[in-house]
Amino acid sequence: MLSLLLAALLALGCLSGCQVSLERIANGGTVPEPPADYTGTQDGFRYTKTTLTGQERYLYDQILTALKAQETEVTGLYPDTEMIQKVVTAIDRDYPELFWFSGTGEIETTLLAGKALEAAYRPAYTMDAAQREAIQAQVDQWAADCLATVDRSASDYDQALGVYTYLIDHADYQVVDSNSIVNIMVNGAGLCGCYAKTYQYLLLQLGIDVAYVTGQAGGESHAWNLAWLDGSPCWIDPTWGDPVFTGGDASQGPAYEYFGLTTDDLERTHTLDEAVPVPACTSQSNNYFLRSGLYFPSYDPASLVSVLQRAMAGGQTQAAVRYSDEAYAGACAALFDNGALAGLFQEAAQGAGVDLVPLQSLWYTRNDKMGVLTFLMP
């Protein structure tokens, strides 16, 4: 939250830097209102900016220019502190690459006889210019290593999935003091905001439209992403895709329940805040399980054997499937309550040409809200 400083400008004496304000008084007083029809400069895909009014975009561009140059103060702003606070938050959402900016700062408003004349914004930075340059080199290298694993000629879906997998494989969930991409791209661990901003940063590098969004999940404040893959918007939560986040073993590999979700699926576990308007995501075209042939509208033992067999033959550490809401309870009853799973594993192993010792136990996880079963290969 931005701290708000009010400076009183007296008729016979003023604070330092008030000369511009006095000059403005002679010409009518306050800083003019920003133009309502201002469209803003174009700087790639910046979703939150598109939701702002023309006046807000005007302030956005004023402050953004200063942040990029790491200026210590932005003066001569229209003195609407709520608007300034809103656009600073919007910039912080839109620009994960501004890792030297803390996302906070101070607003000082100059008053004359109770009338606001102008405002100044003083950003808070986390590092100086020399440190920024050194960190940028490390961020660039991490990004290059990640994007080198992605086929740039592939669909948006495949590129986004590749980045999702790489990020989860190279990050750990850990409590840190900020949502900066530096936490993951330099230090290897971070909070949900770090995951979401890093994912946003990487997809923007690929030219994929993506936004940083916030809300509630698991009873706590949370951040994740809204991405437009091959023209269709969908929800992606890389934090919840990391097994370390849910107390699992990193060697299990990413969980894909939260990749390419519709709004209906997202709302099973997440609640969006109302800070930024978002589109309804209704297309299933980017759902991982549907796209991968791992979604089943009914329980069919032969289909599950086929999935397990492919996983064993390919040397995978796990296999996951999703059942429809109507089929999920029946699948769990057959596999776990009635003990069918062990026999299906043996059948799959035989088909894959894999020798299994007599199974004493099988490890699996259930995601009842999403209808997903994940099986670890013995």
C-alpha cells in the first residue's frame, strides 16, 4: 500500500520545489486534468493498461517512463492520489521486467488553501543501477536457458506448456519478501506472485498475450495468470502446478490440473478479486487433459490401462487422468474401494514389456475438486 504524504503550501511560504506550483497558480492553479481521450503509448501486450480510462493511461505513461529510467521522483502529476495509486498498481501488474521497482512508493500532494495543486510520486527501488545491470544479466541468462527448450514454431499452447514445465522444474515454492522475478530467476524460489510474474515475463518474451491476476485460493491471497493461447483466453496457475507447493516431491514433475482452465473450472478452487475486469474463459481448447487425450467422460478400465502402459513404456514417473464429474466417483470406487488398480497396473506393465515385482502398495493422489487422479509409476 502506498503511503500518502500531504504537504501544506502556505501563502507566505512554501515547501522546496513549489516554484512550478506558484507559476501554475498564476496561470490558473492546479495541474490540468489528463485528457480523457488519451489512448496511451503501445509497448507490447499490457493487459491491465487496457482496462484503464484515458486519464489513468496518461498518468500510467508518465510514471512508467520514470520507472524505466529509475528516476527518484515524478513531479507535476495531476493530484488525484487514488488514480496515481491505481496506475502504479497497474504498472506493477503489467511489467514483471521492472524487477528493480518494489511496487510501492510515496505520493506527496501540494495544497494551497485546501486545494490540491499537483502531486509528486517517489518510487521505492530495491537496488541501484549497478546492481540492476548485474541482475539483468542473470535474468537474461535464465530466460535464454528456458526459452531454448521451447520450439518457437509450435502453437501458443505448446510453447506455454513448455515454459510451464520448465518453470516448475526449476523453481521451488518458498516464502520470500517480494513478488519479484528475481526470486526465481536468480535465487530459485519464491511465492505465488513470483511464479506468476516469472511466467508472465517468459510468455511475453515469446509474444504470447498474458496477464498477472490476483484473488483468493486455498483460503489465502493468491496470484496466477490469464493467457490467450491461439486466440482463446484461459487460466494458468504455475504455483499450483508445482508439487512442492502442495507438499509433494519435486521429482514427481508438474501437475497439469491448473493449465488451460475455463472460468468454471478455475472457480472450483480459485476466486478472482474485482481489481481488474477479466474476460470469461469458456473454451476447453487449451485444457491439458482434453488436449492430451487424458480426459474421460466415463470410467473405462481399458482406457486407463492404455494411459498407464504409455507412461511405463516412455519411462515417465507419473501418469494423470481426469474424469468427468459424473464418472469420477465411480472411477474412484472401482480403482480404490474395489481394488482394481493393482490388476490394471500389472496389465499395463505386461503390455509395456516392463517387469513389476509383486505390488505391495501403489502411490496415487486424488484431486476431488478437479476430478484428477495421478498415479506414480512403481
